[in-house]
Amino acid sequence: PYIHPPLLLPPPHPNANLKFHIRTYVLATGALKVYVYKPMLALFASTPYTPPTTSATNDLTAHLTNTCLQPSPPPPTSVQLFSSLPATLSNLPATWKDDVVKQICDTTAQVFEAAARAQSVHFQTLPNGFEIFGLDFLVDGQGTAWLLEVNAFPDFGQSGAGEGRGLVEGLIEGVVKVAVGGYFGVGEGADERMIEVLDLNLGRR
């Protein structure tokens, strides 16, 4: 279903009334541990949101939030750190950002467990292997985080400039510490930015 209304930031935020989604990076390692990288990105549309029933049918700029679909060059504020968004919103609890992160972690755990148990042909978990995924979530006006898609080959180039550059660099550092370090006996799980959301024994460790 089309999710309406989305959560919109109020003025005077520079991205007020622009639809956005959250890009979350996820590390899957072994068979199977799953980690959500706590720093996340908010990716904004380029024009103010209007309900689909009132929008021009050939103008989707208010509805599409993918970085690759924004004007070139994209607006300078089109990619923001999720943590930089307002801490309080009048229509949501003061804990709204923590609540969204918890929903993202819970949904991620459920999705990867389901894939590991029922889609082993398409999602193959291997000892000493790891993979990075990009998950996209949309938050609706009530503060519910909806999973939009799971990207097996996230394009860091689309979100790795400006605000996203440091986030992607930190992600790679965390992946090396958690997924690679343990394999070489130099510590495992040594990055607090990596939230372990699933530890599932599939009998292949």
C-alpha cells in the first residue's frame, strides 16, 4: 500500500514538508549474526509533499526519495544524518527517534531470520563470510517505521558524499572490527555503533 501520510518535519527545518526515508546499513556475518549500524541517513525528496490524490500524475518529485532520482546536482540538504533531525516533534513522543530505531532493529531481525530459515537458496549464510545490506524504511505520521526494501548491493556512492561520507567510513570500520577482526583473532564485536539484533544458530558455524 502507499503509506500516507508520511512523517514530515515542520518549519523552520530546511527540509520542512519534504518526504524522506531512512537508509539503514545492516551487517550479516556467519550463520548467523545480524547487526544494525546505528548511525542512519535520512534521504529527502526535492519538492514539498502533497497527497497522491492531489499531485499531478506526471510529477513524482514529491514522492520519490531515492538519492539517484533527485535532480542533478541534488539539493545540498537532500542527505541528512537521522540523528540530526529534531529531537522533539509536536505530534510524536519525545522518544520518537529511539522508538524508530527500535522498530528498525526489530523488523531487521525478523526479516533476516525469515530469510535464513525459508529462503536459503537466495540468502546463503556461510561461516567466516559477511555481507552488507542497505535497508530502507519510511516513517508514517504516527511514528511507525515501514520497511520499503532490502538492497543486497547498496550503492555507497549515492549516499557517501557530504553528511554520508563519514557515516559510510564509520560503517566500514565497524564491519572490519566485527566481521573481520574476530576471524583473525583480534577481537569481535568491538564497535558500539553495531547493534546486534539477531544471533541465530543455523548449525553451520
